[in-house]
Amino acid sequence: MPTLGYTVGRDIAVDINTPTGKLRIPKIISFDSKPQVSTHKITPLNGITDELQIPVGWNGTISAERMDATLDDFWARWEDNYYNGIDQPRGTITETITEANGTISVYRYEGVSFHLTDAGNKQGEKTVNQTLSWTANRRKKVN
């Protein structure tokens, strides 16, 4: 539930669907998403520059505390598929947000490629944080 009208992390739920099914990460710590835009500047003779903005997808990261082999197994399967010549279809991410007024906003990232960019730093008495990066073709509002 939002706090004083602000959206906080606990107002967000993330569902990750890979080509092999739902990826259930036990402890997601953070989720970030950023739109990617290609720009092209046009300066006509009058000297007033226009800047065209063309959407070129989204990217982001999912940070998780390692509680089991979910991400390691996911990436091992991905690597096996690659080296065995098996195509890597894309997945989706669904982001559900409880808004301050109680309504629900749902966005779906489509054409998602996943990349385990950090399997974690293993040290004595510390938890292991892992990072799954992703890129998507686009984001659509579902409701």
C-alpha cells in the first residue's frame, strides 16, 4: 500500500515468464526499468533544432538475494541450449503496481531477453546478491 501518496517498492509485484515457464525468484530485492530512446537532431536553415525521439525498447535489472539455485539453474539451462544449438525464444515481464488511490496498473514488457550479469560475490558471513539483467522490445499497458 502506498505511503502518504508515494509509491514504494512493496507496491510493486513482478512476474517473470521465460521460454521455459515462470521464473520464481524467492527474494527479489529490486526491479528497475528504463526506456531506451534513439534521438536524431535536425537543424534546418532557420537554426531551430528539432530532435526526433524514437523508442528502441526497454532495459533493466532484477536484483535478488540467493536463497536457492533458481537463477544459477536458469542460466545453466540457457548456456546448455546455446551450446546445443537450441534457439532462445524471448519471454515477458509483467509489472503490477498498486497505485495510491487503490487502483492497479499493469504493464507488460514484451520480447524480453534475460542475462545473468552477476551470479554473486561469495564471502564468509555475507549474503549472495545476484543480478538478472534484461532487455525488452517494448512495454505495453495491460490495464
